Amino acid sequence: MKSMTGFGRASATLPDGTEATLIVRGVNHRFLDVTVKLRDELAPAEALLRKSVGSVAQRGHIDVLVRTVRPSGRTASFDEASAARYAAAWREAAARAGLPTDLAARDLLGLPGVVRGEETPEPDEAVLQALGAVAAEALAAFDATRCREGEALAVALGAILERLEKAVDRLDEARQGLNERILATLSERIRKLAATVPLDEARLAQEAALLADRADISEEVDRLKTHLAEVHRLLAAAGPVGKRLDHLTQELHREVNTAGAKVRDAGATRLVLDLKSDLEAFKEQVQNVE
């Protein structure tokens, strides 16, 4: 089991001398959603990075950030001809307007086209392969953190699952003798309401049977046990199980809600409330499972 939360980082010097750092962050998401942020000249590497992420993750929102630093001394050039044209044009305009004709160096350097950034070529195959190796290292670290988080999730889910199973067993015990309890309660209430009227025991038993049938949660308990057994199997399975666990959690909620609407016993109602509380905790943890 893996978590969708993770972090990985790797750095290397690419064949063209560029220092590259690749950072991978992941959080929970219903599907695989990958965002890649890199410089325009590295755009050809985006498809490679997305493919690399898909090889280690099936679900989650994953941000891939590529930071690069070009080698010093190769990033700019001075266009002397452009600077001379700017200076000449200014001297002519300043002379006509009666303004100072001198220009400071910083004024010239700030004019468009005087300082030109070096054209950055598109990465060649060697650069792409090197960047792919950096991505593989960062993704390996990212996946390792997801595995560690997944182990912790499995322990937490196992503890909650144990509580759920015990609560369902107690609910199963609580429904035993339901007919007798309903008959006794109904009889007592009717005797209080009609103390002087003789009771029709056959009709009373019939009404008690109808109430017991409406309050019977045998099917809900059986389905709860079946779903919990499937949860056990998934927690021990390899590969992504988050979607299946999420679906089972919804089914468990449905059965518990149905049982809660049916039960008329105070003790069983408390058990249903405990089940709902544990199911909420279970659902919260499942949201992070891949």
C-alpha cells in the first residue's frame, strides 16, 4: 500500500553545463493529475517527465518542478553598434532641445537590444537523457516516501478495521432476541394504555412480529461483515487499492445508515453511532491511499 503524499528531490549537472534540480511533490486526488513546471527551452522534456511520473504513480496530484541555472559567463552579450546608435540619436535630440548630451553607462545598458541574452538552444538527446536520469532519482525518493506513508496508513486502517469488526459483532449479538424484547415492550405499553381492556394475545404477537420484521437488521449485518472481509483482503493486496477502498467505505456507510434507521433498541443505536464515528475516521485515512 502506498500513500498519495510524498516528496522527492534530485540534482545533477547536465552535459551542457546546466545545473538542474528536480523536485516532486504529491498530494491526494481522485485521479492522476500531473503538473510540470520548467523553462521554455526545456519544453521538449515535458512528455518524458509525465511518462516517468506515470510509471510510479496511479493516482494523486503531482507537481514536478525543474529548476535550472545556466553556466556563468555565457548568458549575455553587448551589442556595441546598437549602443552607438542610441548614443548618436540622443546627442542629436538633446542638442536640439538644449539638454545634456552625455549618457551614463547604466542608461545605455538598460536600453532595448544593447544587452542581449544568449540564445538558449533546445536540449539535445544527451541533455534529455540526463534530465530523465535526474527525474528517475527524484521519483525514486518520492516513491520511497509514499511507501513509508503507506505503511503508516496500513497500520492506522488496520486498527480502525479491528474496531469496526468488533462493533459489527456486538451489533449482531444485540439483534438476538429482538422479537422477545419487542413483544415485551409492546405488551407493557398496551397494558398501561388500556389497563381495563382485555388483550388479544394473538393480535399482540402478530403486531410484535411485524415490528420485529421491520426492525430486523440481519441483512445489513451480513453485508457489513462481507464488506469488512473485502477490506481485509485489499489491505493485504499489492498495487493501488484506494479507489476500491473508497467504494467499500461508501457501501459500509450505506449499510450502517440503514441499520440505524431500523433499530429500535437503545443499545443497538449506540453501537450504530460508534460505527459511524469509526467509519468517518476510516474514510479520512482512505482518502490518502493510492
